[in-house]
Amino acid sequence: MDFLVYHRDRPGSGDLRRALVEEHWSYMDGFAETMIARGPTFDATGEVLTGSVHVLGLADPAAAWRFAFEEPSYQAGAYRDVLVRRFRNDLGRTMWDFAGGRDGDDRYLVLGLGPEPGPEPVVPDSEDLIGCGALLSDDGQTWLGTAVLVRAAGLDAAREVLAAHRYDAVEVHRWHFGGRRTEDQG
């Protein structure tokens, strides 16, 4: 089963995050075979780290929580909170399959959360979608939101990928492809 894990930075933890980057990557190397998407998020300026998102396949919800809480930056206190949700990979691919490549400052993580569990909104089909899927309850039965990784002309254009009226909150974060570059991943 697939999960989205989004660690949100504690304000002022950028230096700690940078100091732990090798430990973070080494930890993530142990999950490389199951990664669907990964990378850091930034504030609106693109200068300040705000979090780290990982979408990956794990055995069960308990394994997802272990993944989240055993991560070195979490253990060191760099994060203020963690969002862990089952994820349905609606595109059926990884970020490395995105035809637009991994480089560019025009990439965003868009999270549509809530309202009450109900009918899922339709995410538009677009060549700019890097990844997208429903956020689900641990048992995979209840829709709780939508996560989208998208190439867009700006924060407002990224926000428009989701029909905002369908959600209690829509968050937009600048996002970069993460991880080490390998032959398989470009």
C-alpha cells in the first residue's frame, strides 16, 4: 500500500535540516525501491525550507508511522508535525516518469484537505501533473483529501489544479524533486 508522509519543519530548523541532509538521504536510500515521489518544500519565496514530502509503498499503516518517526530529522527535532495518509497513486507512476524532467523552480505540492469525508473531487488530466492521488484513511476506505505534485506558472496556478470549494483548506508549497541523482532517476 502507498502512503504520503509530509514532515513540516519547525520554524528556524533550516540549519539543523542542512546539517542532517546526509543522514536523511542515507535513511531514504533504504526505501529507494518503493519511492513514488520525494522532495523538500519551500516557502513562497523558494528560499526557506518548510518541509519534506515522501510518497512510498510500505507494508501497512504501522510501517508508515515508523518511517515517519524514525527519520533522522524528525528524531533530531527539526519537524513540528507530520501528516501520514494512505495514498492512491491515481497516475500509476513515479515522479521520475514525469516527461517534464526533474529540474525547474515551477514545481508545487498542493494539498486539498477535508471537508467531511465525501465524494472525491476529480483532478484534471494535465501533462503538468507529476503525481496525484487521493488521501485516504488508514483502512483505505474513506477519502480525506487530495495531494498533487504539479508543474505550474506560479502559486495561484498551482492552487487552481484543485477545485478549492471542495476542500476545507488548500495548501500550496513550492517543491523540488528530491533525493540523490541516479542513472535510473536522471
